[in-house]
Amino acid sequence: MNIDPTMSVPIYKQIADYIRQTVAAGVYRPGEMIPSLRALALQLKVNPNTVQRAYEQLEREGLVRSRKGLGMFVTQQGAKTAQTKSEAAVCSAFARGIRAALAAGIQPPRVLTAFEKAWESVETEVRAQA
Amino acid sequence: MNIDPTMSVPIYKQIADYIRQTVAAGVYRPGEMIPSLRALALQLKVNPNTVQRAYEQLEREGLVRSRKGLGMFVTQQGAKTAQTKSEAAVCSAFARGIRAALAAGIQPPRVLTAFEKAWESVETEVRAQA
DNA sequence: TATACTGCACTAGTAGGCTAGTACACTATG
DNA sequence: CATAGTGTACTAGCCTACTAGTGCAGTATA
């Protein structure tokens, strides 16, 4: 995972989004433990406090549950919750784009074109990483 | 126009986006003057300085040019610039959504469904306003 | 010249995000 | 029991982004 400190999105939100996506994708399954505060902080080269803030948010969402002295564990409904939340975030991003397009007077057919264009650009990104 | 101070997006960016969209939509044409700092500040109930920051950004983008004592005027290539920039913003929003979807393991068909869902929700928003 | 509009520049205060440090409580394991 | 791992809680401080207030300079017009 990559953290971009220059982004306007706070680091702790980037971390929360990342963990949520991995849980949604099934990398961590219900009952399993996600990386410890200190381990992830070390890996991402950020302060443990920042990771904790991310984990607090995930716990409020009901995605994980902390067990003192043991770690943070994905709850039974965690995968489902993560999927729902992730899909909502995707919808929200799309809606923002569509709203901006209509406000700028871009016609619906051109909006679809923009979507296809975005799709292709993301696909080439993925290929480049692999 | 509505300003949402609770959004994570800074007010001055919301203003800049709004003006850019209206120029792209042809509300203000090349050679025409956009609302004065104080007039817009009064209307949106924000500080004139905040509007100025938005206008500075638009001037850097080559969308408008300031004439001391007169106002801010849309440049000749302003409309074209605004359209290009707006479309790029739309693409960017779509790409963010698609990237998040793939990271969360959402399959391509479901991504399309999410897009259609977002489209419908925006449409009902627009109807509600009208 | 006086007035009222324009943009511009400077200073100051506020809030949020991040880091750092420290200390504590719990659990498993040797 | 000692140790090393886990999460939790708190304080303090820094830095940047953002907003606000105020005053100044240019331009048009009566």
C-alpha cells in the first residue's frame, strides 16, 4: 500500500479506506486479525497514533473489534459491512462526477464517454503495476 | 449555489469549481465580467478574501483576467479552458471510484450497476430541485 | 472633486491533522 | 514470574490550510 502525505485526504482516512477495501476483498476474513498498530505504523512509516485513529473509525463502523492485549479482529458481519460501505463510497464518487458534469453543461453522451475514458485509464494503471 | 462549510473540500475550491462550471456551461462568456469579490461574498455569506483566493486560482488557470478597478473578466480561451478542466475533473472523479471498486474486489458488472445507480440518484436530485 | 465601485495586500486568529512521548492494562509464552 | 507482544489513553507541540478583518490603490461616473 502507498501513503501519499501530499494528498488532501488525511493519512488516517487513507489507511481506513485501505483496510476497508482489503476486508471487502476478502484478504482478511471474519475472525482474522488485521495488522497490529505498531506493525502497520512501522511498515507505512507513520506514527502509531495515526494508525490508531484509522482503526478507531473502523471499529465505530463495526468492521473490526479490538480485544485488549490481542489485537484487532474482523467481526462476523465485517466483510459484509466493508462491502456495503465500499460500494457506497464508489457510488458517491460517481455521483460527484456526474453532478459536476451536468453543472458544467456536459451532455449525457459525453458523460458516458468520460466514464469509459476513466475506465481505460485505470485499466492501464493496473496493467502497469503488474 | 450552495456552499457547504462542513465539507472537507475548502470553501474557496467549491467557489472556484462553481465558477469554472458556469463558465464551461456558457453562463459567463468570454469578455464578460464574473461577479465581483464583494458581491459574491455577500451572496454566499463568506469573506471576500475567500472569494479572492478562488479567483486567484481561476486566474492562474487562465480562465479569467483581472483588471484593476474594473473586475474579473472571462478570457477569450476561458470557455474552452473551463470545459477541458471540468471534463478532466469528471474523469478524475470516475477514476477514483473505479479504482476504489477494483481494490474492494467489486466485479466490473457491479461497477457498472453502481454507476447507473449513481446516475439515477443524481437525476432525482435534479428533479427535486426543479 | 467626490463617490462608489472594483481588485489587491497585509496581518492575525482558528482549527485540524500529524507527530512525539509517555504511561497503563491486558494476554500469551517461556 | 519475566518478557514481549497487543490495544488504550493522555498531553504537548508543530505546521499548514483556511478564514476573517482592515486598509490601500485603481477606475468610472456624476
